[in-house]
Amino acid sequence: MSQTNKTPLIFQQSPIMHIAGIIVILSGLRAASSIITPFLLSLFISIIGAYPLSWLKKKGVNNVLAVIIVLFIMLLFILLIGGVTGTSIASFSQSLPAYEGKLQALEVKWVGTLGNFGIEFHNDNILKSFDSRKVLSFTANVLNSVGNLMSTSMLILLTVSFILLEASSLPLKIRLTSSDPEADSDKYRKVIYGVRHYLSIKTLTSLATGVLVGVWLAIVGVDYPILWGLIAFLMNYIPNIGSLLAAVPAVLLAIVQLGPWGALWTGAAYIVINLIIGSIVEPKIMANGLGLSTLVVFVSLVFWGWLLGIIGMFLSVPLTMIAKIYFEANEKTRWIAVYLSSEDDVKHKIRRLEEEQKRGEDTFNPN
């Protein structure tokens, strides 16, 4: 009897081995996150850059020249961000100890005020449990991460250039290596379109959020408005909690610098701007939504953040979207894609399935 299935018997019968294999892979990815994250960023930047590249090529621009133009625009954008925010980041880092000291003094004062009303706290305990200085330290860590990322920008742009140059040959490679080129090409198109659609819209809305936050804080009089606008821009990529994380350090700085009323106006600015852009503008532009449930978006934020660090938090949604599209393409894993989907996405697929069944019944029963 010939053996048609050459898969080792242990992998056929032991799901534990599959789980162990996944754990080993994830551990390896986490250990190599410093190498993987620049490549992932390059890949997603290439997906965004593929659209203007295609437009330039349709206008008759040579492929190499079109790639150079796209890379030049990206380099200008990086230099603009670095030039505008570099001084603010350095100044904020130098002033950080002074701000932390003022915050600690305010906390001691608040504890004493509560004690006058009969609410007694031990200063050491309350300062350990609620240490607002950690928020400013977290902000400094985010800025350091951005600085480290900027230091590898040339490597990222070089990787992007090679990806864009090779992009035109991808359909040919799929045709030669795939058993079903049309299905695989369609899957890759869905991945590219979904990621590009999300990242393009998210970039525009995040840019609008950052500009509005920076302008408002400049009017209020909070120090480093450009810096807080940059943080609002970056943190808006993190779903659910990004806008909240961006607001906290700015509000704390406003308390130290301007007092309670300044902090109130600062917090109100973040709430109004994020409600308008995050709850009204962005959903209307992103008409078909993410196709992911809110719970999945939050869990993916935690998972990719644990796996790849803060860059993983920024890329959590597109990475999960890619996983969902991959699971949908495979019959054995399609059920996973269903559980990752949002309620609206599931209802849409059910309606489409019912319509297809109805058309099939009408075909067999024309009368």
C-alpha cells in the first residue's frame, strides 16, 4: 500500500506539538523584534508607496525614476518631522527632571489637602501607587523609540526602495510558484488594498489630529505644542487607547505649568478633537470599516505590543487584518476569520451568502 500522506505521524496526532511549535516561533520573533520591526515598517511603507508609484508609472515615468521620486518625498517627510521636532524632544528631555519634581510636589500638596478633609494617606504609599512621573517617563521612552526609529530611517528607506523595485515582478512569481495563481493573486490584492486603505486613511486622520492638537495647545500656552502634536499623531495609530495615552502627559504638563484651568482646557481639546475625527470623520471615510471586532482590535494591540514592542502596537491592526485575510483564504481556518470579524462584517457575509443561495434556487426553479 502506497503512503499518500507523508506528514510525520506525530504532527498528525498531536496538537500539542503544533502549539509548542507556535510558542517557539513567537519566542523567536520576540527575541528578533529589533530586526523584524524595521522590515515590517518597510513593508507597510512600501504598500502605501505603491499607489503613487503606480500613478507615476501610468503617467509614463520610468520605474526606477518613479521609485526615486517616491523615496525622495518620503525622505523629505522624515527630514521635516526630524527638523521640526528634534529641538523640542531635546529640550523636553532636559526639562523632564524639573517637571517630575513639580509633579511630585503637587501630589504631596494634594495628599495634604485631602488630609485636611479627614482623608488620611501615607505620603510614601500614595506616591508609590500614583506616581504621575511615570507617565512623563513613558512619554520620554516613546520619544526615544521614535528617535531610534529615525536613526534607522535610511535602512528602512533602502529596504523600501528594493521592495518597490521588485513589486512589479510579484505577479509573475506568483504565477510560477502557485498552484492557483488567480486565487493567490486575488488574496495578495486583498491584503495590499486592505492595508493600504487603512494606513492611508489612518495617516491622514492622525495628521489632522496632530495638527489640531498642536495648534490648540499653542493657543492655550502649553509648552512644546509641536511635540504634543507629534505624539498625538503617532499615538492615533494605536487603536482604542492611543488617543488617551497621548492626552495624559500633555494634561499633566498643563497642570504643572498653567494650573487646573489650563489642564481642563487641554483635556477638553483632546476630547473634542478625538470625538470629531475618531468618531465622525474617520468612520465616514473608512466606509467599509476594518472588518475586525473591537475586542479583537484590543487583544491584537496587547499581543503585537508584547511581541514586537511599541512598533507592534502601531502595526497591530494591519497585522491582524493580514492574518484575517489569510485565514479567510483557507477553508480549514475560515472559522478563525469569522471569530475575528466584526458584527457588521459577519452580517454582511450572511446576507451575501443568503443572496447567493437565493440566486441558486432561482436558477433551478425558474418558474
